[in-house]
Amino acid sequence: MVEGSMTQGAGQGPEVERTATLRDFRVPAYVHETGPYARSPHPGDVVPPDEVHPEGYTPTQRDLPVINRGDTVQVTVDPAPAPQSATGPGPLYVVGDVHGYLDELLAALREQGLVDSAGQWCAGTARLWFLGDFTDRGPDGIGVIDLVMRLSAEAAAAGGYCKALMGNHELLLLGAKRFGDTPVNSGAGTATFQAAWLLNGGQKTDMDRLQDHHLQWMARLDAVEEVDGHLLLHSDTTAYLDYGRSIEEVNDTVRETLTRNDADEVWDLFRKLTKRFSFRDEGGADAVRSLLDTYGGTRVVHGHSPIPYLLGEVGSEDGEDDSGPVIAAPHVYADGLAIAMDGGVTMAGKLLVQQLPLGV
């Protein structure tokens, strides 16, 4: 669940005696095994509890299975390119959580006419925003990051753009790379980024391929943006308010936190941006309004929480129940003020790419 860092960062600290916790966050023995790690069975993000059931905190009460996506049918026919505006900026698109599912991402982008059959940008002046969480759980997180970086250059050359926000998994990957098994102050005993990364679907193949330019790219990502009245962020939480009263202040604070390279400080940032469900239940619309009133916009668009969770309809833990909801589109809720974009690709759902505003 962590994102990349600007540098590889701090080394390991002195040997520290671990304190007892509700969950053992020591790195499991298989950390040194070869080959990819097993995918996490937890679609919700797992972090050590440092508060007593804080509002909107993960993990959720039920975990959804991660399904093998080997049967995905690839799209090979180029659809019509994304529509172009005669004047002004091009059409706006957003992408939900990807989590390493590169093939599914390419298929979804082709379906919207944003890339061609070769995966090259073909959308001209269109504007594309990724809402974060590029790695972990799926098979090719680094391939996803490489694609987004390449599309950014190709879109800019065509007069459009492809940009990305920081998700909690970018923070997690950055922390695992920088701090490894160095203990951090979780508020409930000993925790480490390495253990949290493994618990949340960290893939050895991603870590092995992670390079400095990936780390630098992730560490420079913005956390919040407002585009055409849409307030874009990764997590469905009001924790962003802890980092500033303007979009610029939030983004500067997050980057400065990563630049200081303090393990405890980065852990606290990761923990806060792992919270979820602030907009779902009673008072959810008011929570959304608190963000809109502070940062601007008329609707929040977020990823992070899979739509099946938000609907209260989840699959079985053994992965044998196919009766769960079929996610075909974003979920609008909180009195119409919030749009959820995580279609649950890690649980055999849909990787969502959506043009905004809805209904275009």
C-alpha cells in the first residue's frame, strides 16, 4: 500500500526490541523467498490499529478475495478516438485503482479511445487523470507506472495531458523501499513498512524492478487536484484537511513530508490516507461538503474503497461466491456529491475509466 519515494532513503536503524502488539508486524519468513509473493487476500488496506475503532479506519470487517485474472480477453481492435473539443481543453477522463492489472488497464483505455491497439496515446487533447494505487496485489505494478509515465509524455506532445495522484499504495511502496524493516511508531507497538507492504499484496517482482526514476516520479505526485469542478483525490477520507487549507498547501505538505524522509512521519501520512468510508454513512454528505468548501469543486471523485464495499455487497471470503454485484460504472452517492471510481479489479470487478462529467 505504499507509494514510491524520491530516493531510496534511510538505511536500517539499530536493532530494536519489538513490543507486543495485537498483530505481529515482523517481516514473515517468505520475504527472502524467490518469485512473486502471494497476493494479499485483503482488498481493504491493512494497517496496525493505533486508535480504538476510529471513524472510517481500515481494515474493513470483511475481506474480499483476490481473483486470478488470467482469463482476461484482450481488445485488439482500435475504437474511435476520444472525442475532441473544437475549442478549449479536451475531454476529461479519470481512472480508478489499477493495482498492477496492466492488461485490464490497456483494455479499458482502448475502449474509451484513449490509446490505440499498440497502447500509444491516440486521444489528442484529451485530459486523463489517474486517482492512484498503481501497484500491489496485481501482477505488473511497475509496468503500470511505466505506461502512465510514457502516456504522460505522449499526451503532452499531442496537446493533451495524462497526470496522476498519489494513492496510499504509492506511499506504502515508497516506505517499504526507503525504510524496509525499520520499526516505526504506530501508536500500538512495533510496525514496519516492509511488513505492511507484504500484508497488502506487495509483489517481489515490483520491488525487484523498482528504479530511482520510479521512486522520484511517485514522490512528486500531487495528493489533491480540482479540475472542471471535480475535486480529485485518492481516498474517501477527510484526512486531507490535516495537511492544509488549500490544494497547493496539501500537495506541498505531502511532498515536504516525503522529502524529510522521517519514517514515523511518512507512516503517519500513510496511515491517514488509508482511512476510508468518510462519505458513505450518515453524515457522509457533510464530510464531502467540508472538503468542497475548503478546496473547491462541486463533486468529489475518489478511488481507494471498492464500490462493492460502498454498496455493502461483498463476495465470499473463499472466492467461490459469484453472486456479488457486477460493477459496470462509477458509484454516485453522498447526496450526489461523491463519485467512487474503484470498480474492484482485484476482486474480479471492473477497472473503471470514465469521462467526466457523468452523462457526457
